Amino acid sequence: MATDIDIWQPVSRSSPDKIDPLENRELEKFLTNKGVFESREESSKREEVLGRLDQIVKMWRESIVDEANAKLFTFGSYRLGVHGPGADIDTLCVGPIYASRSEDFFGGLQKILSEMPEVEELHPITEGYVPDLDISQDSILQNLDPKTVRSLNGCRVTDLILRLVPNVKVSGFLGGINLALLVARVCRMYPNAITSMLVTRFFRVYDQWRRWPPPVTLCPIEEGCLLGFQIWNSRTNCKDKLHRMTIITPAYPCMNSSYNVSASTLQIMVQEIHMGNGKWKICR
């Protein structure tokens, strides 16, 4: 019988065989032809934009109080280094605790941005689920409200994916963070696999995982923290029991990143993954 420790151990440590590097080169060639990789010019432009945004945040910080501090963190595909051309740069602004979300962030900072000639569009989303340090430590969440916790978790989840993986959204379907977590789980299961191997293992693993909702997790769900935030728990939370697909974020407080998957969209994704696995079997 498998123990809890066994669940987090690699399924295989096998190294690539002779054909895998060839398949890897073919995959890279295919992705290059499809324009998946970003040019050096666009990469430089992203760094320039982030630098300018950092300057603006510092201006905003000084308008609140001279001694205050504020810092930008990237997260999502950009922080993971897997963004494609034209992808968004997910950015988190962390300011002093006395800075008001409504008056300072959606007030002062928004006003500064709106007056910048290089800012072409600005759409504040004040009522979203996530309003648009060692951040890996749970202690930074102490005395924070739930919305601030969810904002910080963008960076925290991305950092944990990078740390846990070796060698490092249309409604109802999977988005970037969901797919990143699914891929990260496969990377942990096959730590010595190269890219082409991971693609085939991805379809194989999740074709066998078709009887959801057993959760996909990167590490044990932390339940003993005394900070008191609600975590995903299908045993004690009635709403969590209703989730059709469960892909759990690793940073405390652990949440189901795929809570909006419905019965119909799950069926479609299960069918597509099964079809993809079948095609990879034919190719092999």
C-alpha cells in the first residue's frame, strides 16, 4: 500500500533514450515555425516596460510618504519563463500596509498611470476575485485580508512551482496557472525527462487521471497553519465537494485553481486528452 511519502516520489528517473533528443529537436523546430518563442527584441521591450512601471510605482510610493516602500513582482508565465510573443506580463504591486487599495492603488496610482503618455489603455478592475519579503514564507500573510492574500499568491504559487519542479481562461476550461500546475506535476513524476518525453507523459498521466476529482497536487496540502485562512478541503467544505476538477495551488492557503470547470467542459477536456494520448501512442 502506498504511503503519503510515496505520492510525492518520482514515478521514473529514467534518462532519455537515443530517439528522445531527435524528437526534442523536431518539437523545437515545430514550435519555432509556429512562432511560439519570443524574439530578443520583444524580450528587451518587456524588460523596458517593467523598468518603467517600477519607476512609476516608486513615484506613487513617494506621493504617499517619503519613507514608504513599494515593489513590483512578476508572476504567471513571464516569471516561469514560458511566455510567448504578445503574452501579458502579470505584475503584482506590494506597498505599505497603510496604503489603501481603493484610495491609493485605484486612486493615486491609477491617476499617475492615466496621465502617462505611454499608457494607451487603462482598465481598473476593482471588484475582481483578485483586484487588478520573502514571499515564500506563510508569515507574510499574517494580519492581511483575504483579497490581499489572493493577490500575493500569484507570486507565491509561481515561485513554489519553480522550486518544486526539478530542473527548472475561457470560462470552464483550463488557463495558464492550471496548465502550469499540471505540467509541473508531470515534471516531478519524471525528473530526468526532456521536453518531448514530458509531452507524451503529460497525455499519458492525465488520460489515466480521467476519473476526477482526485486532486492534482505538487506537495501536501498545508492544513496546520494558524493564520486561519480557508484552504481547499473536500472533506469539510461542502462547496469544495462540488468541484468537478481539482488542481490545487501549492502555496498556503491552498485553493482549487480549476473551480470553474463544469461537467460539460470536463467531459470535453477528458476526451481531448484521451485523443491526444492515442495520437502520441501512434507516433511512438
